[in-house]
Amino acid sequence: MRKLLFLFLGLVIINQLNAQRNPNTNSNKIKKDTATIVNPIGGDSINSYPINNTDPRFSNNNNSYKPSENKSGMIAAALNYGTTPFKSTALENGIGFSFKLGFNLLKKVESPFALYAGLGFDYLYFGGKNIDRPNNVRLAINSNAYGWYPYADLDIGQNWPITFFGTAFWGGRLFFTRQNINYLDANNARQTDTKNIEGDGTNIYGYGGGLKFSIADGLKLELRYQKNFGNSAKVVDANSIEFDGNGNLKSYKMIGTDTDLDVFFLGLVLNL
């Protein structure tokens, strides 16, 4: 009986030794799988143990912080006021409106800067002086100015509550002179004759800047100033206009006027 017991124990011991040496046994698999989930103890480096990359604790895709998205486009509209920096006998202070469209050239750069380049348009109406003529004729000469120009705006702090920006532009402006003649006809009825009589163009360029105040996501209130430099343009001299005996325009003279302007804008900017 004792011999059989010793023989059984010996077979069990031999079987266990073979299991330790054979890599295909289940006991070895169990030990390897266990090693992947047991934390190292002592001086063993953690790099010797595989890490589950799907664990969110080790993932680099943490979206808890995202910088504000850079806008790719801009549409703006404004009311504007233009005034000459000198005493002009031909141009009075002008009022009008403007539009602009631009695209952010730094769209893919994560920074507080944005560089918008695009096309701007503005219109200014310069009211003329009233001039009284014989036979109850009153004459007013108005100038309408239309400007088109490529521009570039550099924004600093595009995602801040207040954005600072500078601007530069170059283009052209057309001046059209319009006469408004008020008179009494043969029946003593008041008549008005309005028509465009002359036009001229000039190159323009300039610089400026201003502030943008954030109102809502993508919507800002803009205060802008632009210094407009222009060549001399020809406009009608109101004092030179003459009429014939029937009240028709007989003759007039053109005079040159400097087209430098200080233009102020108040508008809204929509960043897309």
C-alpha cells in the first residue's frame, strides 16, 4: 500500500515538472495572462508590462480642453461718415454705407491672430450747397462717391471679448456729380430737374484700424477708422453753372479737388 502511495506521488510530481517546462500547457497560459493584469511590485519597471491602450486613462484623445475654433470667413456691413481733412469748396461731409467680404488666411493656424483678405465697397453722399439763381431758380450740386478696394485686416485676439485690428487697402473711387435744379415753370408750378452731368475717378489707398466687440458667437460690433489717400478728381463747380433764357443748363466748369478723406465706420461683423 505504501509503495502504491509513493508511486502515485512520484507521478504527480513528474507531471507538474513537465507542465512547467512545456509552453503549450494551460498552467503556463494562466501564469502569462495573470502577469498582464498584476501591478509590478518592488523595483520592476512598469515598461516591462503591457498596457491596454484602449483605457481612457492612457488615451491622448482627451477632449476636456479644445481651443476656440478659428473662423474661415467674414461678412460685414457698416454705416460710414467721411470728411475731408481740409477746407473744400466742392465736397461737403459725406455719409453712406459699406460692405466687405473676406477670408481668413490663417484658418489652419492655432493662434490669437487672424489675417482676413478680401474686397471692400463703400458709398458716400456729399450734399452740395444750395445756390440761388434769378427767376426763383435754386441749384444744388451733389457728389456721389463709390469706392472698391482689396483690403487686408490683421486681427489680434480673434477669440477675445475685444479684438484689436489694423487694416490696409488699395483700389479706386468714382465721383459722379449730380445737379438738382428747382424752379417755377410758366404755370408757376414748382419743378425739379435732376440728372448726372459729370464723373471722374481716382486711385485710392490707405490704412487704418479699430476695435471689434464680441456680441454673440461669431457676431461682433466693429468701430473702424480708415485714412483714405486719393488723387485729384474733377467735379462740377456749382458757382460756374449758367442757364439760358428757357432755364436750361447752358454751361459749367470743372474744378479739381483733393480726394483725401478720413472715414469712420460703425458696423456689424459676422465671422463664419
